[in-house]
Amino acid sequence: MGKRSANPTFRVHFDDGIKIEIRGVDSRDVPKAAKAQHDGIIRKIKVVKDDQTQSAAS
């Protein structure tokens, strides 16, 4: 198991097919941040990438 960075990027999938990316928030705050950008039913939230993972891959 690897450590996650403090600022991962989350991809939020809504029921109507809209997908948005949320950065720089705590994982508990992702639904609130997503609802502020798009009013809809959240279907799925995934971690897309970490700053730490990107640095290690370079």
C-alpha cells in the first residue's frame, strides 16, 4: 500500500453523464465541492491521480 498525497485529483461522475474533476480538497469535501459546480445526483467518485504518483512516474 502506498501513501496518498495531500492533494489528489478526484473525478466525480453524475447520473446525467457529466464528469468533473475536483482538485485540492479533502476527500470528505469532494461531494460538496462537486455539487457547487453541478447540481445533480453523484453516481461515482474516483481518485484519478496523485501529485506523488505523477512525480514518481517522471
